[in-house]
Amino acid sequence: ALTMMVMVFALLACAPAPVGARATVEARAVGEGDVLRAVAPRRALRSLPFMSHSGLSSPTHRHHMSTGVSLELIERIAIEHAIIVTWANFHYFDFAMNWVNHLEALGVKNYIVGAMDEDLYEALRKIGVNSWLMGSKTIDAGAVKRDFGWGTPTFHKMGRDKIRLINDFTKSGVDVLISDIDVAWMRNPIPFFRRYPSADILVSSDNLSNSTHRTERQAQFRVDDEGLQEHPCGGTANIGMMWFRSTKGSQALTDEWVRNLEKDDKLWDQAEFNNLMRRGCQSSPDGSGVGAGYDGKVQLGALPVALFNNGHTFFTQRLPEHLKVKPYALHATFQYEGTPGKRNRIREANQWLGDRDTPEYFEQKFMSYTPRVLADVALDDFAALGHPNTKTKSMPPLKEGDPVLKEHMRMVQHQIKQLYEANAIAKKLGRVLILPPFFCGLDRVWFPHAGVFPGSMLRLPFICPADHVMAMEPYGAKFTQEYREYSFLRNPSMPAGVVTRDNARRVSVPPNGSFLKTRDIPSEYAMCFKSGDTNEDDGDECVPARNREFLAAQSVSLGSDALATLDDVAAALSSVRDVKFIHFETVIGVTTYSQAKTTEQLRMGIFCCRLGSHDFYKVDEVELFEKATAA
């Protein structure tokens, strides 16, 4: 029987093993006859014995390739001539488990995880995840265990290990899907790839708009209304999701790719792939999306961005929902807070399966609140800058003093001030704070822009990712000690029977003058991501402010007037001290004056960018404690 093995090859989230630990040892495989529970494969695997495919007590593979993987191992894992690969170091163990758990939930078994340090290799081995110790050709023993950090010298060294691995697999005789570790697979992609048997390479894209339905010629090649992007070399290829058939063309391109990177340590692996594929690149002659590239030596296709999503199309635009398509994958790119930002984005989308064996993430007591936005902000002014109302490519970038930029800053800063007050209250009550969804008027980009990322289909205003507003990376481990994602109530690993009206209490707060100048985020702006099945939409149950159980929970009152101190707040809520969730209907005017400075606060992020600079969010002039005027 074929055996299932797992090898995770990670892009932005992995670290190779030391030179001295060059990989020649492979993990023992788990027999395919051992049925794994898709719900929690790690728990199921713990009880399984370690064994080789041959049934012996030690590996028998001998024909190792340059990255330590053997042809025998690849052949035994591959199903129907295909294998899925990623890689990581122990720093990204939870990302590796998220990656594995998604594939397990889909019933996909032909995957493998490459461990770049001994710690990850041992951790995967202990829980029955098949792996091999791939090592690194250039990264030292200390750096291999840490976060690479996007764009750092170590990051670029890691990229070279990745390309060597790709080159190995193109010569293995099986077709390979290379996946970064910060990808979550929501559908089995192999059948999609098999629709294009003439394509040597299919690659994901950093493009921000879908182009599968632009011409009539494309229609005949769409299956279930799915097709490739219009032009194989249009825009920028992202090497986080790549399908290679084991062909001479794929081997020739990856051979040159490796040679060029090893000759020049300043080359970026992704940029060099784009250079190679664009040499002599031609548009698709028949409308299929497949065309010649790399001087005519390969046939290329660009994966559709609404199905194989980058971080902007999935998390920011929510393009699959708007186009009513069922995505195959998301890739946590286009974000601003490093590894914590990636993790939080996947959690916000309720696609994070890396918490299944960490019950402590759910064991605390929690606090939440309903965010309010300023009532006098003209949302239509933002909408005029977004899709489909205008073409921002022809518009000048925002500049200092633009009214729409001022209004965006004013609206976001008001929400940040509420967050700071809520954080102080939560700490006083000994609770972890469930973040609110942030409502943004403008997109965030790393260069000056006219309101949205150029070329995107983003509608304004929108529920923006927390890393658009919060500087979570420098806060370190304290972030998850103090906060949970805004969609926490629908975290896929939330224990059953926890989110109930009996486990929650609503806290009513007397409205003050500042409150009366605000409103709820309008209901037409959906907060929760829809599930993978586009026909399944349970509203905004992921958000405390809109959750039916929370709305039906008993209410407790803070009284008819604002309280003086946090001690007074704690005393007023002593009766609900043991309740799992408490939800404030607002945090505006809970106390008579600001309590935010009583505790350390997470630094807020920036708006980026207008002409000349970015702007820091500031809350000094935000008023939440104005008294209500007498009628």
C-alpha cells in the first residue's frame, strides 16, 4: 500500500538547518492503512507506531538528492504522479500544523514536510507527521532556528534552499506543488492543475484583479466557470504556490534559476523567476491562459487570483466573496506585521487550524465590546475612491491635508481610542480582550496611492485587517496574552458548547455626549468571512456585537452614571466575575475620564502612504468622555 507522508516546505515562514546537520535522515512513515482523523490528525497520530514503508525499524532510502530527500520517499508519497511540498523550521511549527491540518481535512495524503532544523524534525516525527531533515546549505546553526524576517540576508539564503528543493523535485519524475508554509489550502488543487496538461508551470500571482472572464475566447476553456488568468506573464508571479510538471522545460528553468542565485547572492529568488519566465513570454494563443515563456522552452499559466488568493485579494478585498467563487487557497502576503500579522490574518478569516492542540488559547475569561464610529464621517467620500466607482490608476496619490485622508484618520483614531480604554478595563478585570473589527476608509499600501492599492477591486470603506491599524509585531508574545482576533467566537478550534447565552453577559453603559455622536458600523459591511462553501453564510456570528447568543444573553448595568475609576468598574461587575464572556455595549463613557494610561498599550500602526510620508495614528485629541447635555 502507498504510505502517507508529510513534508512542509515554507517560504516566508521557515528556517533551514545548520550546515553540519545536512539532511540524510528521513522520518519513518506512517502506514496508509492507519486511518487518520481529519478533525485532529495530531491527536490521532500520537498513538501510531513509527515505522518505515518497508515495515522495518529503520529507513531504507539511499538515493538522496541535493536537499537530502530521496527518490524512493518521493515515489512512495506521490499519488497519481503528484506530490505537495512545503518546508519550515521549528519557529513555524504552528504554521506547519495549520498547513497539515488543512490538507488532512480535505482528505489529501500526498504531502510532505521538510524540516530545516532538528527541533522541527523531532516534533513532527513524534506526532506522526512524515518529514525529512533537509538542512540548509548556507544558514548557520543559530539563524536556522529563528524567524527569517522578510527581506533579510537570512531570508534570501532560505530562498536559495527552497529553489534547490524545487529543482530536486522537478527531476524526481513526479509532478509537484510547491507551497509556502503561510498558505492555507481550502480545496484540493490537483484536479484544477490537471485541466492544463500542456502547462509545464502554473504559478500564483501578486495581481490584484481577476482576469478569467475578460474575453470570449476564454469561455471554452473554463471548467465549472474556473480558468486561468488571461495572460501567463501579466503582472508579477508569486512563487508561494507553484505547480511543476516533471518536464525538460521545468528542469531547464529551475537549473538556471539555481545557477543564477548561487552566482549572485544579491538576487531575490522571486524576482529572478519572473526574469526567467518573461524571457520571450507570449500571450496565450488560444485563450486558455497557457502561453510560451522562458525563450519558448516552457508553457506557463498564471493561477487565478480569486481562487489562488494572495493576501490582498483574500483578506482585504475578499474577492472570492464578491465574485461568489469557492477559493482553493489563501496566501498570507500583502500584510504589515511579520509572522504575528500573518497568523492573526488567518485567524480573522477563521482559517487557522494551528490551535487544535493548544487549549489554553480558549481557557481564559474574555471581554469584548461593540465598536462605534463617528456619525458625521461621510462614507460616500471613501466609496468614490474604491471599486467600481473610479480608476485610481489615473488619479494622483493622496497628499497631506486632503479631506478624505483627514476623515480616514479621524475615523480610525476614534476606534483606536476605544480600544485603549477597553484594554485598560480588560486588564483590570483579568480578562483577554477580543479585538473589535476595524472599519477603515482607505487602503494601506507601502507607497503613495489614491485610496486603494492600484489595480485592485477593493470597495471602500471596508472591514480592514488588524495589521492595517495595530503594530502587533513589536508587542511580541504579549499580543496573544492580551488579545484575540475579532472573529474569535467562530475560531474553528473553539470547544463546542462554549459560546452560549448562559456563558455570556452584556454590560449596558449609560450614553454620554460622546456616545451620542457615534453610530454602529453599518450592517451592510459584513465582518465575518464566509466559509469555504460560498452558499454557506451564517451572518456575522463570529463577532460578539452581532452574535445571536451574545445578543440574547442577560444584561447587567453599570448604573445611570459613568464610574470614577477602574476599581469602581470591577466592583460593579463583581457578580459576573466568573462568567466566561462579558460584552460591553460600548466602552465610550464607562468612566468619567480616560483610563488608558493606567497600563501599557500596544503601539498603533500607521496610515501609508500619502505623498511625501506616512501618518501615525494618534489619539490625544479624541474625546470619549463628553457629558450628555440636558434635554
